[in-house]
Amino acid sequence: MPRPPHTAHPELQSVLDRAAAGGRITPEEALDLYRHAPLHALGSAADAARRRRYAGTEHIATYIIERNINYTNVCVTACKFCAFYAPPKSDKGWSRDLEEILRRCAETVELGGTQIMFQGGHHPDYGVEYYEEHFSAIKAAYPQLVIHSLGASEVEHMARISKVSVEEAISRIHAAGLDSFAGAGAELLPERPRKAIAPLKESGERWLEIMETAHNLGVESTTTMLMGTGETNAERIEHLRMIRDVQDRTGGFRAFIPYTYQPQNNHLKGRTQTTVFEYLRIIAVARLFLDNVAHIQGSWLTTGKEAGQLTLHYGADDLGSVMLEENVVSSAGAKHRSNLLELIHLIRAAGRTPAQRATTYEHLAVHDDPANDPVDARVASHIASTAIEGGTAHPELRLIATT
Ligand code: SF4
């Protein structure tokens, strides 16, 4: 009798059962699951792995309130998927001054944000000193804000500009106020797809080496993956393997955050893209394969709110942030927006209890009772996108009306 389409072949099912029970699977097995496991069977195993890891709090899914602050769009690295950067000397280039950055931090605090993501291009003049000055100024003014920012690519760039080692660069910006690395710039770590989309970036091995150095210096991070620029399924799994190997040595990656390529305003011109189906599969395989990474985040910003909800049933335990401000992936076409009440509702409607979390994933507020949900209409996504007609990453963006 033929198997129902939602049940896995017995050999695949035994791999799913082992992973769901906390056993380790090989990269070859992960690729097999990614390619061949029925979607529901894959999701079911990943959800079992999530519930097992969070036994006692498995009913909770988290979110954070944060703001991306873009300090410059000037960049010498010219990634082919990027719609945000402007080359040096371009009349489209801009940089924010410190006063403007501090104003944005003030609004973040006022709106209950706990974290900022300082995000920008590889400016040819910005070395370690630039980041020391800015992080120490932010921490002096707003010590309660967690600076969860940058990644190995920025470290490599600033160390080169300042002619210091990456160890020194990391130690100095950490001392100045950087709390943890956001892990942007991972893109695709395997050599072929990385060279195809970001030929001027450091290699994937170098990216991981710098993150490992950071972990060894006591600076933890999250890590990311950009899907949909033409990478193969095997390269997606190889990306996960490279992360897992480093994590076995350091334990410094707090979370894995895959997100999808956005096709507007960039050199790749949307010739290749990925689908929600593939996104759910990678979320599930990541939960099963990355047995040493605690948190898996679903990206509602790039895949949509409904897909974000679904990720909570495919292994994700976190739905990212309200995104008080976002200008980078929205410039490439991500137009999804949300707000605090809606994000809470999305999580609850997916069958989970929403909880606001800290950068380090502690629960700051568990929303057990809808009657007590926080109400502040100002806590909403503001997307100043160059992809929207008339839109721009406008330097005057204000989240709080001034009288
Ligand atoms: S992704 Fe980052 S490094 Fe690459 S071009 Fe855009 S701003 Fe520059």
C-alpha cells in the first residue's frame, strides 16, 4: 500500500525521530531531510525538538523591541544583493552625525526598546576609533540600551582601516560598549555562492574565524543566513555545517536567523528567489541539525507575517523584533510591517504565549492575559525604504511627534 504523502519513508523517519529526541544528525542526513522529508513530518520533528529543548516553557514564543540605526550607507564592498549601499563619492551617500544617532536612541528608550542594531556600510574612513567614539557615547547617554550590532565583516574592515588586529578591534569596541555581535554579513558561507553575491567580502572561513575570535574574547553573537540568491540545497546545508562546527568549539552563537533575499533595486535583479516552502524547511532542518544553537528565529520581515507564524510550528521559538526602524532589507523590497499589538497577536494566534525578551533571551514580560497586553500604538515598524516610491532612508525619521 502506498504511504500517505505526509508520512516519511521509514529510513527518513528514523533520522527525524533521532533528531527530535536530541540525537545528532550528519550533514548528509540533514540534506536528505531537507530534500525529501514530507513537510509536515519535518515540521513535527522540529517542533518536538523545540519543545524538548524548552520543556516547561515550550508554550512561549518571544519577540524583542529594537531599532536598527543606520549610521551610513557609504560602502566599498558592493554586494550584489544589496539595495542599501552607495559607493564612496556617490551623491546618494549619507552619514548620520552622532547627535542624530543619539536622538534615535532616545526614541528607542522612550518606546520601550531594549536593543539597538547599529548597521551600516563599510565606510572607507571608519576605523575602530569611529565605533569606539559612537558606542561609548551611546552607552554614556543610554546605559540601559544593549548594543547588539555589527558582524565579522565590519570587524575585518575596521581593523584594516585602523591597521590593527581583529582581536584588538573586537576588544576595543567591546570595551567601548558593544555588547554582542548581530552576525550580519554571514550571507552564504560556502565559497561558490559567497563569491557570486559578495565577491569583495572576506571568505566564509574568515567570517567564522573572526566570530570564533569574538566568542573566545567573551563577545557572543547571533548568526544569519541569506537564502534565495541561487545557492544549491547542498550549499544551504553546508552553511549550517560550518556554523555547527564553530559552535561545537565556542558555544557563542545564541541564535540562528535565516532570512530571504529581496529582489528589488540590486544587481541580482531577482533572477533567483526562494519560497515560503523552502524557508519553512530550512527553519525545521536548522532546529534539527543545529542541536548546539539554542534559538531559531523566524523572519516575518522578509517572509511575511503569516509565514512568520508558521515558523513557530517548524522549530522557531522567536519571532524577532517589532523593528522600530528598518532601512536595509526594505530597500530591496521587504514591505512587511507590524506593531507591538499585532506581533503579540500573531504569536498568540499561532498557539503560543507571547513574551518580550532581552537580547540574551531572558523573558522580560510574559503576556499571559490578553487583557493586560501592552498598548502603545507608537511601537510599530517604521520602514524608510528606497524601494517604496518616494521613500528614502530619510535622516529626519521621527518616531515620536514633537510639539
Ligand atoms: S550588504 Fe553591507 S557590506 Fe554589502 S554592500 Fe550592502 S552595506 Fe556594503
